[in-house]
Amino acid sequence: MFALGSRYVAEKYQLEPHHMGYLSSYNSIVSLVCQTYLVAIVAQRFGEERCLQIAFASNCILAITESCFVNIYLYVALVPFKTLAGSLISQMFESILTTIVPKSETAGVLGTLGLLKAIARVGGPIYGGLLLGYLGPTLGNNARPVVEATHDCVVLVTLLMCYPLVRQTKEKSKTD
């Protein structure tokens, strides 16, 4: 994930390669701490669906904040929040998915989810690259955060529209 945005970060904040190495290490450490300590605590406190909604809303706000300021210190301060939101999104999707499918189909569904994640890792950069190529000349260095915020808003609205369906499916699977 960090590698995809590293060129953008280097250009926006005019960083040298060794600074990018420090940022990469910082991002890895923050990710480790978020995955180890924070994801479970936040999920237990708010619940899976609410965590997913909060994480997408947070990503939108963080991307807009990032696009409004050109300050490396603010970027570094936002990394833990962006990392936590990304971790929550990934973990909550898997958790919700495993609770709405019958137990006998969980392994197959998780295998399919892994395949879909692999496809997204290929298709996402292509889709993002096309959008950035189209919006880049207009928005300059702010194109990436604007694309991220727009994408996250669309996903958030979709999740909010599907929330009643997921709730019904979870309740139905509990009774079966």
C-alpha cells in the first residue's frame, strides 16, 4: 500500500529517497501496532458494521485533510489514523462476511475473498491510475486524495444502503 503512494508523497513533500525509507519503516511500525493492539479494541467497542462505516468516513475526512495542507508533519500525524482505518476496513469485511454465510461454506467464501482481494490489487491501481491520469492535470498533487475521498464516499454510501440487507442476513443465519 505504501509503495503505491510513495511517488505521490515524494513529489508532494519534495522528499529524498532516504526520507521515503524512513516513512516506509514508520508506516510498517504503525501498521504492526494497529493490527496488534487497536483493531480488536475498536471492533469490540463499536461492532463490525459501525467500524466499517466509521473507517470509510474517516478515510474520506483524512484524504480531504491531506489534500488541503502541504505539510509533511501533518502527513506523518495522519498515518496512524489512515492505517487504523485501512486495517479496520479489511478485518471488518472479512468478519462480516464470515458471519453472514453458512458455516459449511465459510472456507469456500474466504478462498473467494482472497481471490477478489488479488483481483483488486491488480484492478485498483489500474482504475486509480486512469482516474489520476484524467484528474491529475486539473488537480495537481491533490488528485490522489480527491480520488481516494470520492471512492471512499461511494463505498460508504453503498454500505449504508446495504446495511439493512446484511442485518437481515445475519439474523437469518443465526436462526438456521
